Amino acid sequence: MEYIEIIKAIILGIIEGITEWLPISSTGHMILADEFIKLNMTAAFKEMFLVVIQLGAIMAVVLLYFNKLNPFSSKKSIKEKKDTISIWIKVLIGIIPAGVLGVMFDDWLDEHFYNYITVSITLIVYGILFILIENRNKNKKPKARDFSELSYGTAFGIGMFQVLSLIPGTSRSGSTILGGILLGTSRHIAAEYSFFMSIPIMFGASALKLMKFGFAFTGMEITILLTGMVVAFVVSIIAIKFLMRYIRNNDFKVFGWYRIILGVLILLYFLVIK
């Protein structure tokens, strides 16, 4: 019945590819998915899989934004290369808070906060915040509409908001996008900066989980992992393109309502139905 496990990996890859980039919490969806789509693998493998599958998603960002993020392109002028290096410096500044605290408290956070109650509460709370902040900023003009206008201080401030995403259910993209909007960036810059910060963060998180798991994979484990990553990669490309088109003319309130509904459904499922 190995093909059934591959189908499960495909479904989980689809969920990861969609929810990693939309500010709706991939963790919340994965907790629900795990109730109905249980991989017939060891607990250690599943814990590693749900993190390392993100490598497929992150490669979608690398592909879509390769030219923008490549400071060595022969097609770029000296100024454009300097601007690209500046983007990377801002990314590195932004990941410091979550990177340091994530390494220090990774196991502790998983032990104490990786549960449906925490995820439900954070889904609902940040859903409400999305709606309130979008209403508050309705007629405000953003101060940073381009990466050249994004200061290093603001970049670090958004990085501090990313620390919130260490709590499951918050959503890494959700916390950084909220932070960006609150600190005066446009939705477009907030989303792109969130994508760019995810590159070193997710590579680091995946490397950490792989080292903890070890590299003695069975043939089936490699198949499951690669299947999930490839599917997450393809779906991520679609999800990222959708989000960037959507926010040209729309705000994030629809995602806020979605988070609230999902949070309530998770609570109802675990407290009433299960």
C-alpha cells in the first residue's frame, strides 16, 4: 500500500504549498490534515517531514525572484547590484531575532505550544488583528513602497514581529506581513520581504530538523519526502503568484476572516466532535 502514502504526501505538499505563503498558518492546516491524513511513518520522520517539506516551497521563491535577488547578474548595473546587496543585508538583519530565539527554544516551543488550543487561539487572534489593522490603515499611505525606502531599522522591526511566528498557528508570513503594514510598508513590500526572509529561515529550520533526524533514510522515506517537496514547490509557485496579484487591488481582511473561521472549526473539532 505504498502508493497510498505517496498520495498522502502529495496532499500534504499541496497544503504546504498553499498555506506557507498565504497568511493563514501552515501549522494550523497541518494539524487538521494530520487528523485525516496520517502518514504511516515513524513519529520522528513525520516531525522532520513537516518542516523539510518547506524546502520545496522555498525553492519556488528562489525561482520566481532569482533575478531580483541575484547580486551577480551581468544584466544589472552597479547601482542595481548595490540595491540587491542592500536587500540581502535587510533580510539578514530581519532574520536575526527569530533565528537566534528559534535555535535556542526550538524543542521547548514544540513541547509547550504545538497543540490545537494554541494554534486555534493564535489563528483567531491574528485573524482579528488583520481585520483591525487593515481598517485602521484604510486611508493611510505607506511610507515604504520600494525596498530602497525600507530602512534597516524597519527591517529589524519586521524581524521582531517574525519572532511571534515561533508560536504555532501565528503564521510566519502573517506575522511579518502584519509587522510590515504596521511599520508603514506597502502590502506588496511586506509580502515580498516576508518571502525573502523565509529563504534563510526555512533553509536553517530544515537543516536543523535533518541533523536531528539523521540521514539514514529508507527508500520509502526518501520517496515520501521528495514527493512532498516537489508538490510543495509547484503549488507554491501558483500560490505566490496568486497572492501578489490579489494584493494589488485587495487588502488582507479576507485572510483574517478565514483564520477566525478555521480557528473556531479546529476548536469545535477537538472539543466537541473528536
